Amino acid sequence: MSPPSHRAVRRHLAAAATLTLGLGLLTGCGRDPTQPARPGASTPSASDWLAANVVPLATVDPTADLGDLAPLGTMVGDAHLVAFGEATHGTREFFKLKHRALEYLVRQKGFTAFAIEASLPEANAVDLYVRTGQGDPAVLLSNLYFWTWNTQEVLDLIRWMRTYNAGVSPDRQVRFFGFDMQFPGAAIDSAAAFVHRVDPARAAAVDSAYACLAPYRNHGPQPGPASYAQAAQTAPAVRLACAASVAGAHAQLAGAQAAYTGATSAAECQQHRRRGQIQRSRSGHITRWARHLRRAGVGRADQPCGGAARGSSPRGW
């Protein structure tokens, strides 16, 4: 998969922060009631401020007319990135409204990408579906491993992206990207398979470099057998050696980029280099969590693994 063009990058939609509030849009006009008032000025209540600055929306139904979202276009203006969030994960109405907003921004403002907090390799498979129709969208969505995304509302959004893309030229298609590195399993397997294919002489070294992550890597939705609390019981020198080993594998991928590009393509080479970066970041993440947990007392001989609530840190996060 080739990265988006520079022009496309200028019209990305990132689902990350907050723009919407309930069923209304904040226009941004007026004084923020959380800020100190000017001397002599009256101080409006929060409800007064909301009444003056919220534009009600007609519905959250993605199939409805988009006319009531015109104020969103005014707010966005010429911005290249628009960020959305949610007050609670899994709330049906929030993601239905995101669906409406994405469709409006694509049709009215020329946006060409949707990015979400999901692991990069698994999200690439969803992107392939929305561009080509290849794969089962329900299965691909479940492969993102998050219950927060594995909902009918997100599936409806992905299917809309595919329907829209089927009727436009490739340069106007909406892309689906993951910008996180929470689960390393697919990245490990993909990067290792790539090296086995294009550079068999280095394959064993890469496999060996990634071996220390085996206890912590996932296999699809199944997490690894070891938690970060168990990593805290590992000698610091061992953890640092693993981080250095994985960083060395990433350096090999980066150093051989020219040769790998000649054997495949620049896009594929860059894709697997990014996946090598995921492993490097993941190993560092495990090391940092283990250090924090040891400082909290988890992993000491007098407080065995699992003996404290703080030792049950989430695996794959």
C-alpha cells in the first residue's frame, strides 16, 4: 500500500480529540466561561454560554440530509485536520454523528482520509477493503481487537466508505488508517515474512531479534502469556538487551531500504519499515512499564506478580 500523496495528506480527518458536544456543535463564538472575566464584565453561566454558542443538529442518522451540518463546514474552514472524540466509549449516538460528519467533510470539504486509534497493520487491511472491496468488513473490523470499534456503527461507516469509493476516482477515495501500535503480533509476522522473502540471508537474525517479544506479543485477539507485571520481574539487563535487539532489527530494515526497494517497491519497503518501528516502540513500552511497576512494588519477592491491583496492567495497551 502506498502512502497518501502530499495533496491527500492536506485533507486528512483524524478521529482523536473533541469537536462535537452531544447533538450540537460549539461555534466557538463568545467568551469561554472557564476563563476569568474582564474587569467590570458580567460573568455568564455555563448554560448561558452554551445557549449562545451551540448549534443544534437535526439528527445523528447517517442516512439523513447533511444540510444541518453546514455550521461544521464554517468551523473547519481551510483546516487540514479535524479531530473528533467521545465523552464515553461505545455510545451509539457519538459514532453515528462521527459518521455523518465524515460524510459531510468528504462530500463538501474534500477530505480523503479517516484515521483512528488502532494498530497500523490491521487497519491497513480495512483500508484495502474500503479501496478495493477485498475482504469481509465485519471480520476486518473485529481484527482491530477493540470492543469500542467492533460495533455496528463503525461497521456501517466502513461500508459507507467502500460504497463511496466505488463511485469515485482513486485520487478522491477515502482512506482508512490506524495511527497506533498497541498490538505487535501482526507487525512482527509481517515484517519477518517480508525479510524472509526479499533477504533470506538476514531472516534468521531478524527472527532472533524479535524472539524476546514472544511472551508479550498477541496472536490475533489472544494476548501473549506474559503481562507487563511479569516483565517487572525480569532483570533490567535482560529487558534492555531485548530493546537493543529489536532496535537493531529495525536498523537493519532501515539500512537495507535501497536494496529492498529494488527487490519490491518503495511503498512496500516503507510499509514494512514502519512495522519494524512498531516492534521497536513496543519493546521500549514494555521496558518502561516494567520499570514503573517495579517502582510501585510489583515484582518484588515480598509482593509477587499479581499480588497487587497495580500489577494487573492491561496487556496489549
